[in-house]
Amino acid sequence: MEFLEWFMPTVWFVILALFLLLYVILDGFDLGVGILSLTSPSESQRTILMTSLGNVWDANETWLVLMGGALFGAFPLAYGTILKALYGPIYLMILGLILRAVAFEFRENAINKRPWNLMFGIGSVLAAGSQGICLGTVLSGIPTDAAGHFTGSAWIWVNPSSLVVALTLIQGYVLIGSTYLILKTSGELQRLHVRTARLAAATTLGGALLITFTAPFASEALRQRLFDPAFLPFFVVLPLLGVALIVQLFRSLAMQQEVWPFVYTVLLFILSFAGLGVMVFPAVIPPSVTIFQASSSVSSMVFMLTFIGVLIPIMLIYNIYNYIAFRGKVSAE
Amino acid sequence: MLATLDVVTLSRLQFALTAIFHMLWPVLSTGLAIYLVVLEAIWLRTRNPLYYRQARFWAKLYVLNFGIGVASGLPMEFQFGTNWAPLSEFAGDFFGSVLGFEGAMAFMLEAGFLGIMLFGWQKVPPVIHFLSTVMVAFGANLSVFWILSANSWLQTPSGGTFSEGHFHVQNYFAAINNPFMVRSVIHMALATVETSMLVVAAISAWSLMRQKAPEFFLFSFKLALVILLAVAPLQILAGHESAVQVAEHQPTKLAAIEALWDDQAAGSSPAWTVLASPDEASGSNRWSLSVPGAFSWILETRPQLSQPLRGLNSWPADQRPHMVGLLFYAFRVMVAIGLAAAALMALSLLLWWRGGLSAASFAQWPWFSWAWILSAPAGYLAIESGWVVRCVGRQPWTVYGQLRTADAASVLPVGEVLTSLSVFAVLYTVLLVFALYFGSRIIAKGPNLTLEPPAGLATAVILSDASESA
């Protein structure tokens, strides 16, 4: 039992991280393409952008729903406390996702597509930005009482550091969206998104550097973790790997490669995500509430794991099949 | 007036608004998916392009509806954290797990195969496409199962113990299979199929009335009618069974939906109130129209009550639902629509049987067409009324008998909830208007009657035609 009380919350922390990572990568490029659609030079090119998402955006968004459900079931305390603290940005994100989804369907049927184009792009920016604000606020810490209940103000999320994270995440989504479009398009449109990818890679890098160097000042807990000798090798290797990947990304863009820019971007996302994960673990409500305090009962987590654990590979398989069925370049129908 | 609103009321209003709006969309996602499976099966079996065109036309409405359903589902899930954090903590062990299952088992299945179902006609073999349509329908119906199981648990919590402000699960299967679960899942699943078929029949009737694509819409109408034939009578039975379980497990709700103020002894034979003006202040009805001795017939199909029934007045005011008038009439609206739909179905069947149901009948009898056209909004109204009965009738409890709604709500600044509520109210009104506008455009445009099946399949058709003629 001792073992399970340590093991189950850890497993669920990893599963949650997996769902969130899949969401950030997959809906990340959806949202990135959505933001990029604001700059599409023509309606037919915008149609290609939208078509590249048609069969996947909905399943991609579902990883967020899954993450929410898993957080609710495995760490009910964290679900209540974090979402209550992030009331404003959570609803802004929901608003953005609703606008995005609805504009997508309405545009299909509209003669005058312009208002829906605008709504699609703005919804994507709003969703991406508010996700960044949520992330930034959680990383810099959510004040709680001894029972783990939120004690901060309703405006806790309004601060410079969460704004920086938000802007960086938007750039990151534009980057992964651009590299996805390099993969899915050809000709003029592809060349355009090589340029947007290069630009977004530079701005994302700038944001990431800013976050990295200001993180130690953001909270005491982060400072301790970053300078903890036990984690030192990790925090030395991570940036080195990051630099190598960024160099590779720029090289592959310069060489007009189609697949590699996307792969390197995904690897960069995974790397940043691993860095953030190690920074907060085992806190689920940073800085102080750990997964062991916030978890549901062991039996509950075991029960959920037996169902959802079996389903994870199955979900991955049919999602991958979906991508395989629609592989290749998108053409304007 | 707004200044007097407390945050619990605002969070309740927001939940009610978002739930009522959200409920409009999963109806077709679930029920119409089954219709699409049937159409595609007929198409694969007959290889007649008419059925392929049917599948493609109804799928257009399906996707318009689906996107809004997905989007409006998000606030449902996240509200449990933002506005109902104490409930999340109280019941998260079970309630959160079930929402997680719904996501992993049902929602992802539906979303993962939807792309192939909608855009994959040319991309995958017909069998895989059919399988994808089946998975979409299966996923949607699994959603009904999990969501209704979770909601039923709020109605009849079981499978564990309550202590220290927490629900501790002891038997998951007992909690999932709580007393309300089976009959609620059946009632809801039938409701989605019935209303979806009413929508198909209504659109078909409207088009037939104007003699648009008569052959196409006469088929879709008849297929919907055949499915309704199985579903509508079953739904009346399922509805009755649901009322019986309410009588057994939630006496306060039963008393409220029947505006029953005073206790009724076992062996008595109370009147059944058809219409009334319930007055909570005096604990009685201002006036009522009732059928003597009918109550026990309706509830138990016997002349006298076998069990005593407690009236609303026998509970303290803080242990029973309020808004008795709303509950009383919401219940009656639902029942009346269910019965009327069954009657319309029986009438149409009679016409069909007597050979009078042709494409021309709809233009000839506008009243008949209009009855069908109006049945679609009526179906939605019945579903919404049913949910009002179910959830307003559960008050003052969020977890029946265990957690009060007032204790389940997060303590939030009033302005915060008021803002999100107002944004939802405006946004959802606009979305509904445009969804109806674009939906009616798809209907007005009608099906593409020259659409050819995917190339690979066309060859298969030619080959099978050739082998048949040979």
C-alpha cells in the first residue's frame, strides 16, 4: 500500500503530462494554423489551411477534454483549486475555442466568409494566449491555505511573467503551425510558411530565453529546484539539447526540408515540456501542494488506470490511423 | 436586482444556461449518427447511389451540429472546477473518474473517427468508412451512457460512504450502476433517437410540402418513420419507468412535479392533477383541474396507492425543491409532447398502410406537413423540459441528500461569474441564430442529386451490376 500511495499519483502525473503534451503539440499546430490564417493572402489559400485541419482539429481538442477529466478524477483538489484561481483565463480560453470551432463550421456554409475568417483567427489567438496565461500563472505559483484551497485574488493571472509566457506560447504555436503547413502544402504557400516558421522560431527562442532567465526570480520554489544539485545535470543537459535542436531547425528550414522542421519543432516542444515538468514535480498546484496531497484515493486511481490505461494505446492507434489516411499534401477541393 | 444576486445563484444560472444550450447539440450527434449508420449500411448493401446521397446530405447537417456540440461541451466540463470546486473535491473520486472515462472511451472515439466519416470517402476503403461511421455512433452513445451514469449518481448516490466532506468509493460498479442509471440511460438514448428522427422527418416533410426532391425526401421520411415506430412507444414506457423510479428514490421531486402538497395514505385513491396554479406561499394550488382517482392508475396502474406518498408540505422548506410551477409544467410539456409524437406517428403509419402516404400527400395536406415540421422543435423542448424536471427537481441538493447546492458552489467574486454568464448569454444567442440560419440554408439548398459515389466504389457497382445482369 505504501508503494501504491507513492506510485499511483506519480503515474497519474505522468499520464496528465502526456495528455497535456499531446494537446499542446496537436491542438498547438491547429491553433497556430488558425493564427496564421489571419495572414493568408487569398481565400483559396485560407481554404487550404482550413482543409489541413478539417479531419483532425476536433480529435486534437479532445486531448484537452481528456486532460481535464483525468485531472478531475486523479487530483480533484487541484482541479478545483487551479480552475478557480484561473477563472478568467479559463473562460477566455473556452471562449476562444468556441469561436474557433463554430467559425470553422459556419465558414463552410457561408457565402461571405470574411467575418468567420476573422472569428476563426481571433478565436485561435485568444485560446492560445489564455493557455499561455494559465501556464504562466501555474508556474509562478498559486497561493493556497493549508487545505490546498485557493487564497489569492481573482486577478492573480494578470502579471508580466504570465504575459511573457502567453506571448511565447502564441509564437510557439505559430512555429509548429508553420512547420505543419510546410509539411502539408506546396509551392507558394509552402514558401510563405518557411518564412513564418523562421520568424516564429526566432521570437519563440527570444521568449523562451526570457522565461528561462527570469524563472529563478519568479518563485522561491523554482529557484530551489533549479539550483538543486540533484537536478543540476538535467538543467545543464536540457538547454544544450535545446540549442542543438534550434540549430537543426534553422538548418532544415534553410535547406527547404519538408518533414524535419516539424519533427524538430515537436522535439523542442517535448524538451521544453520535460523541463517544465521536472521544475514543478511533484507539485500539482505549484508551489506547495504535491500530487500526494491532492490525489484522490488509491483505489480510485487504480480503477481509472485500468480503464484509461488500456485505452491510451487504442486512442493513439486510431488517431495515428486518421493521420495516415489523410497523409500527403492538402489540395484545394 | 442584480445586486441581490448571490454567487451561488449566478453559478446555477450559468450552469443552467450552458447546459440547456449544450443539450441542443448532442441530440443529433447521437441520434442522427445511428441514422447515418443505417443509411450507409443500406448503401453498401444495395450500391444504389440514392442512399449514398442520403448519407452525404444528412452528414452535412451532422457536422454543422457537431462542431457547436463539441465547443459548447467544454464549459460543461470546466465549470465543475471553476464554479463548483467544492463538488469536485467532494465527489471527484467518482465523478471525475467517470468524466475521464467519457473522454477517453466515448468522446475521443467519436472525434477520432469523425474526420474519416466526413472527409474520408475517397481516402479509405468502404468497409473502413462504414466502420468509422459505426464508431462515431458508438462513441456518441457511450457518451450518453457515461454522462447519464454520472448525473444519475448525483440523483441516487451509491457505491460508497460519505465522511469528512468526501465521497469514498467502495464499489465502483455499484456507483456506476446506481439505482437511476439503467432507466435514465435508456430514457435519454431513446430521446436522442426520437428527436433526431423527428428532425429528419420534419426536414423531409418541409421539402415534400414544397415538392423538392420528392423521391429523396419520401425515402428519408419513411425510414425515419419506421425507426420512430420502434422508438416512440418504447419511450413512453421508459418515461413511465423513470417516473416510477423518481417516486421510489426522490419523493420530493415526485411531489413537486405533481404539485402534491398533502400526504396521501396507502390505499387511498388521490386525484391526478392535469393543470394547476401551484402556490408555494400557502402550500396549495390556487386552482386545479384534476381527474378523480387517476393518480394511482398513472403511477402504479392500480386503483389504490400501495405506498403512502408524502406531500411537499411535510418537508421543511430547506429540504424540498422550489419553483414547483416550473417543475409541474415542465413535466407536463414533456409528457404531452411524447404522447403527441406517438399519435402523429400512428396516424402517419395508418395513412401509409392505407396507401395514402405519397410525396403528393404532403402538399395536399399542409396541416399534416406542419404537424411534422413542428414536431422537431417539440422534440427538443421535451428533452430540455425533461432535464429541467431532473435537475431542478433534485434541488436543494447537488448530490441528493448529501451535498447541498449552496455548499457545492465555489466562493467567487460576483462580478466574475456575472461577466462569464453575460458573455455566454450573448454568445449563445448569436450562435443559435446563426446555427439555425446555416442549417436552414443547407436544407433550402437540398441534397445534391447528381453526386456520384467514390470512384473505387463506382467500379465495384459496375462490376456487381455486370455480374448480376450476366
